[in-house]
Amino acid sequence: MAALPIVTILALVWLYVETQSTEKIANHAWYTFWYAVPTLPMFLVCPWLLPRIGCLPTLAALVVIALIC
């Protein structure tokens, strides 16, 4: 989760340096937001599932939760 803002800012700067249109830069920020929203429930469930079912089953469950959201 910490990497998402850093990578996004780097991508936005890169788009700006490559003289992309402001519309393209804004679209990238918009779609990054909508990509992050479905992953938030996944991070809420992770601490609860991890001690109960173990690491690999928890990771599989988190992928399913993100896909459903």
C-alpha cells in the first residue's frame, strides 16, 4: 500500500516529463484511484484471516476478495 502512492507519483512525473497531455495524466490518476478502492477490503480482512488459515490460503482469499470487489 505504501508503494502505490510512490509509484503513482513517479508515473505522473514520468508522463509529465514525456510531455503527455494533462488529460492523459489526469486519467492515469483517476484510474489509479479506482484500482485501489477494491483492494481496501482485502487489507481489512488480511489480519483476521492470516492467523486462522495461514499465509498461502490467506493470499488466495485476498485475491478472490479483490476480484469480487
